[in-house]
Amino acid sequence: MSRTPIELEHVSRFYGSGSQQVRAVDDVSFTIEPGETLCLVGESGCGKSTTGRMMAGLLEPSDGRVLYAGSDVSKLPEEEKKRFRRAVQIIHQDPYASLNPIRNVTQILSAPLRRHKLVKSRSELRNKVHELLETVGLTPPEDFLRKHPHELSGGQRQRVSVARALTVDPEVIVADEPVSMVDVSLRIGLLNILLKLQQDLGVAFLFITHDLAVAKHFSWEGRIGVMYLGRMVELGSTQRVVREPVHPYTRALISALPEADPGLTRNKERLRLRSPDIPSLLNLPAGCPFHPRCPMYEEGLCDTDRPAEDAVDLDGHLAACYVAARELGQEDRIPESSRIAASEARRRTA
Amino acid sequence: MAAATGESRYRDSAIGRFLARFASTLKLMARNRVGFAGFLLVVTIVLFSFVGPIFVPLDETVRVSQIYETPSLSHPLGTDSEGKDVLSQIIHGGRPILTIGYLAATISTIIAVMLGSLGAFLGGRIDTGFTWLADMVLTIPQLPLLAVLAGILSLNSKLAVAGLIGALFWPTLMRATRAQVLSLKERDYVESARALDLGTPHIVFREIAPNMAGYIAINFTLAVTASMYAVVGLTLLGLVPLSQDNWGVMINLAWTRGAIFSKDSIFYIMSPIAAIALHQFGLVAMNRSLSEVFDPRLRRGS
Amino acid sequence: MSELAGVTQGAGRNEVLRVRDLEIGYSTDRGRVRAVRGVSFDLEEDDSLAFIGESGSGKTTLGLSLVRLLPQSASIAKGEIVFNTSSGGELDLTDVDDETLRRFRWRECAIVFQSAQNALNPVMRIRGHFADTARDHAESEGVLKGRALTERATECLRLVQLDPERVLKAYPHELSGGMRQRVMIALGLLLNPRVLILDEPTTALDVLTQRAIIEVLTELREGHRFAMIFVSHDLSLAAELADRVATTYAGRIVELGDVEQVFYHPRHPYTVGLLDAVPTLAGEHQELSSIPGSPPDLIDLPTGCKFHPRCPYATDKCREKDPPLIEVAPGQTAACWHWEKVGSDWEARGGERHEQDANRA
């Protein structure tokens, strides 16, 4: 099965129109290379789930394109479109809602296998179901074949979800907060299964989470993208984003996260935000959406133009912040209008 | 649960599985005592009406000297205005009413579920169209419309009557179904089914609809009661030219033949009414057991 | 058998709550759920005690029982919950009438529920919530109302860093999740309780909002003389706020000690398992692992030590006898027959990890 990159090109998703328009996702671009893990991190309402669904073809972008092997997905012929839809699968957060309560495990796994004629006989079907259950660590498989979802624990249900996603041999799995509703002591087991799929089958992951520590662990060799109010504010390799964050929001998140280590967490330096209020998506401020709360805010520079995703570009590590751009010697990436507004503001306060 | 012995080979056969499902369904229904009593009541009445006539002949003898007699050993429910035995009439009189009732309910349920599910799932103009249709049918007063149409159309078969009733009773269930589907459509497992490209018919009829099965079943029983009342009403108004005596006709005759003015005829009047009422009560009571049957979370063991 | 070994505290401070051998169960169709199976602990005036556990630990039942807010199907089978009231008397909550309970709640001990539980009435303004609370728990001398109520409510809202003017006249839906959670903390503080119980105070909240709540709670602890019990599955919350930590499993405390003892020198395999399962943001990539098996079924518990099916140290003794809390260090207890081995294995490898990260901070 060939593995192709999937690209989001200036993708947006709006709801409503005019003054009542909510931009759940606003001009986001990135690519998932075959077999890589990319974590989308952010707080609730930042648009990460919506982005994931657009990548999976479950939501249509209001603007921009989703590219599969370089071609616009919405313009693909039916045959190719089918291949794309199967290439990207999704795993949900809530183990209690992700499986149809009236079907048992065998039925849940057989449906896609039968529908897409991926097996040719009943015995082949049985073998495939066994194989899938073993891949996700539900052994012995016989114990699970006839169980209904309510007879399984949360962690087991998530595993069935993963098995279901694997039935169609996907290239990318969009995992939307797959462990947040699972017991802490069981999370790593589930994450390890996902990592094994990446290693053994070359499946790429778009891993959506609000928990930076989980993102760091899962995507250690991969990348992290930080989203805020519908925009991508930082994107880069996990190790660099976590150790040398550029965007003030990322730095605020990292500093705010409590750690399971009293000495560490009680002595950690906290970044103070200017205001506790989160702006509503209906009423976004001009310029950078984070500026009302940002400790690095500079009048003129931050409230004139909206920073582009690559306002800072450190060898592939991107951040949408003009203050950082200036500090890192990338002033030429700041648009004229912002630079002028900034110097005027400086003159006024001088 | 590895299948090992010859005994389980039998259990695995189609008949075996069906019987096992049937037995476990009965057990589930038995969990609610009122519900199970209702279920037994309905089964009894249906058996009486469909199997009874084979064993009990309809009393056609006119006995002028025995008009409106009170119950006795030879006539447990008394006699009617022509001296004919009431009990045999009750036994024979159920079949047409019940047939039309269940048939009409089936027709309206099928229409409602199909239109409601497809409309909700596909959305857009199809949904608007179906909703508009439902609203139209709903706003017209149903019994008068039924009466007028019955007068215009020639209703010479049970199917025709059932069809007429069914065609007018579907909107309420359709809207309820639609609301359910709109909600179920957002469930995570439906989204997964879409991602897996399982296809609209599969998703609507094999993922969403079965989750509404309990809801549909309960509404079906209510539709049966409503349809039965409708057909009795039509018969009462003399709009259904069914030749046999049935419970509705009996009530009609009680009215037209002056039975309501005579004290002794109480059994003649009350028998068909009681038969209908008991059946409805049984259905309504049975609803309590239906929720046990249809919710897999309430099932214990497999 | 009473589990007093190692439970006693440092001398000289006022004890506010004493729980001994508490057992609570629920009756369900499937059988009796043994949610709490013999819990004993003490709470001092300024103490901050965290109960950390996952599903099936019984921690929420425990929290609710301390204010006697358990559902109808629950019953306290045995044990005592003895409260030292502000008037100096002792109150055994397992043996108390409704009227006394009503006056006890909120004045002596208040509970703050999870924000996601929608504990606020959507059609009542916040000011109304304060009035209701004051009225429900009034003493015979009179209700806190009118101007006195407004003043007190304003004070409480300021304590949780909310703007009283804006919040008092707002409806719950006009406030964000974090603000609602803070309102609930303020409501808890209204009548100046000696003990505040918090049930999952930061779950379902965003990272930055969580930080605000933790800050509020930290400040409250520093400035005010009340004890805090919080119940959570989040180890990091305990690391932030707790003086002492109790890890709970299958309805019992399996380890109890100072926060540093539990995090840096755990002696129970479950505690070790939890610590190994939680990723930290600081530091290198860690070798993390899950605890094998599934959470316990509180109706059908295994014999002996309830953790043994998932425990790498399990032996026959563990399968037969349920260990009591054994003193493993001054002020620290663990319910494990093999705590010494657990300890030496931990010190040999995991000990360095946390010290290392602490140095990085």
C-alpha cells in the first residue's frame, strides 16, 4: 500500500456569516508525511478537532484545499475519493460513544471488511478479526468476539476503535484525544499500541490533545503544532518546541502545566498572562489573537496585522509571532504595516 | 466461547439461534411484571381472534325469544338484538379490526421511519420536502379527513382501509424519528461509519435505525391503538362497508338498534368495548417490557 | 482491624477530622458494590490531603461521605467519621440526625463539585446561589442575608480572584468554565468552614484555566485556616497542592504519606505504577509503562490483596491475605507485604529520575 502525504493548504472552516461568523479554523497549513506523528495541541475551542475532521474528509473546508498525493480531494474522481476516505481514519475521545452499543465486537469489525470486500470467505473474515484483535492487544481474541461495548472497559473500547480503524488499512489515523477519558494507568498501554502501528505498519498519526506532556511523549520523534483560536501559532519538531518554544502562547502553556513532581512543579517559573479572559470566537481582536493576554505584547506590532504562520522560520520551526521574529533577527518577515504601527506607537510613548 | 461439541453445532444452526433469541427475548420481557402481563393479554386476545374462529362457530341462529339475555351457561356473554350468541360474535369480531389495526400501524411506521431517517440523514432539500409533506398531512384534521376520504374512495378491502389510515397517521412518528436521527447522526460511531465509507443505506438502516428500535417499537404499539380506534370510529360512522360483524359493527349496531336504551343489553354493548379496551391496555402495558428488550445495556449475560 | 499504624500526625496541631475503619457500599442489581472498604485517616487544621485514584478506587464515594451526600442506594456499613466542630464539640457523622447534619454542612465542612457537573442552577443568578446556600444552612440565630450576605459573598469572590460586581448579577451560562469553578469554591467558603472538600477541581478545565484555579487554591491555603481534602485522578494536582497524599485502590488507602515521601520514595507497587505511567513535560523522553490488567470490579473483588492481579511483586501471600497499612517510614504507610523490595527497587532506578528533573527546574 503506497503511503502518500496529506496536505492542508490554507484550510479554514467558518460557521455563520458576516458579523456573526465564527472562524473555527482560520488559514491553517501543514503536511503529514507518510509514517510521521504530528500532534495538534491546544485548549478547547482552538479548532484542533475541526482541523482533524477536515483532514479525514468528514468536514468540508470552507476555504482552502485538502491535498491527497498532491491533488485536491474535492476534485478527485469517485474511485480516488474512495481511496482517500479510507486512507484517513479517525479514533474518538469518548470510549462510551465511539462504538455502536447494539453491535458486538465481531459485527463492528466485520462491517467494513465485508463492505469493502476485503475478505473473501467467512474463515478469512474470522482470521482477520482475530488478527486485528491481537494487534490491539485484546487477547485472547475469543474472549472479546461476542462482547458488546458495555461489557468492555474504557481502555478496551478504545482498542476496539483502533482495530476498527485498521480494518481498511489506513495511511493516517486522526486520533482525537484518544486517552483523555481513559484511566491514567492505562494510557501508556494504548499509546504504545498506536506507536507500534506506526513502527510496524507505517501508519501516520495526527494526534490531537490538550495535554502537552502526552503530546511530548507520543510524538517525541515527530512534530507538534500548537493551535490557538483557530490558528496555528507554532509548528516544529517536538523536541525543539518543548525545549525552546518560540511563541508566547506555547511558553504560557508549558509554564502553566502542572507536573507530577512536587519539587519540579512548585518551583517552576510561571509566565503571567495579561488578562484571564479568553476572547470569544465571535469577537476576535485585530492583529494577533493572543495579544490581549500576551505578556510580550507590543502596541502597534501585535495589533495591526495578523501574524502569518511562518512569521518566524527557524529551519522549519515556525511560529506566528512578530515580537519573536524581531528578537530572533527575522524582522524582514514582519509586514510593513506592522512595523510602521510599531514605530509610531513607540514614538507616542517616548 | 469456542464451539466444541455436537450440541453447539445444533445451537449454531439457524433455527437454534432463532429459538435461543426468542427464548431470551421472552425472558427479558418477563423482567417487568406489568409489561409481561400486558404482553400475555395481547397474545391471548390475538389468539382468540385468529385461532378462536376455527373452534367456535359463529352463531347465526336468530332466536327472537332470547333477545338481549343476560349471561348464562349456554351464552356466557348473553345474546344480541336477534338472540344470537354474543361470545361467538366477539371471537369472530376481532380479526378484521386487529388486522386493519396492525396493518395500518405497519404501513404508517414504515413510511414514518423511512421518510424520517432519510430526511434527517440526507438533510437539505430532501429533508425540507419530507418535513413539508408531514406538516401538510398533520395540519388537516385527521378523523374528518378520514371520514371524507372513506366516503369518496371505495374501501372494499381491509388493505384499502389500512392503507388509508396508515397514510394519514405517519407524520407524528416521522417527526419523532427525524429528531432521533438528527441526534444519533452526531454520534461518534456514526462518524466512524462515515470515515469507513460504509455507505448511507448501511449507516441509516444498520447503525442508526437499530438504535431507535425500542423507540420505534413503542410508537408502533401506540399506532396500533390509534389505528384500531380509527377503524372503529369509521365503522361507527357507517363508512366502512365490511360485511362481517366485527367489534366496531357491534358497537354501531348497539347504537342503531337501541341497545343503549335497554338495561339488559349491557353485555352486548360492553363486550366489544371491553375487548378493544383490554387489547389497548395490554399493548400499552407491554411497552414497559419493550424497553427492556431493546436496550442491550439492560441485558445481562449473552 | 483498625489501621492506626502510622496514621498519627505530628503533635501539637489541632485535629479537625478523624476517620476510622470506614466502610461504604452501594446496592445494585448486580450485587453489593464495596466502594470503601476500611479507610482510616486524620486531618489537621491546616492540612491539605489528596486522595489520588482512578475508576474503581472509591475516592469520590469517600469524599461525598464526609458531607453525607451519598445517594440513596449507598449505606455506611461501619466505621466513624468524627468531626471536631468550631464550637469545640465532637460530631460523629455516621450517627447524626438530619437537622444537625444540615447545620453541619457548609458551616463546618463544604464540598466543591467538578465544574462539569453543572452544579449551578441555570436560571438563578449567582447572588441567588449565595443566598440559597446561606439560607439552607442557617443557624437558629438567624440567616446571613441582605447587606451582610452581599459583603460576605463579595469577600469570598475576591478570594477566588473574581470581580464580585460582575459575577454576582450574572447567570451561570454567562461565565466561563473556569469562572464557574471559582464561583463554586467561593460558595464553599461562604460560611467559613473548617474543611473544604474538592472533587476533581481541575478536571475538564483547560490548562491555563487549571493554572488559575491552582493559584487560587494555593493562595487560599496560605492565607486561611482551613483544611483541604481533594479527590482526583490527577497526580500533578497532588504535586501542586497537597501536604499529604493517599493513593487509593479498590476502596482502600494503599499508601499514605507526605507529598515528598509518596512522590520520591513510594513503597506501594500501585503508587509506583502510577508514577511510571504519567509523562512529565520537563526532561528527556521517559520510559513509561501502563499498569497491566484492568481497574477492579468493586462487586467481584479478588482475594487477598486487591492489587495482586496487576502487581509484579505478587506472591502467594498476596493472593491470600490483604495487607494492612504498614509503617514504612516515619509518617508514611503502605499496604504491601513486599514494601521493602518495592522500595529498594525504586531507589535503585527511579529515585534519580525525579531528583534530576527537580534540578532542571
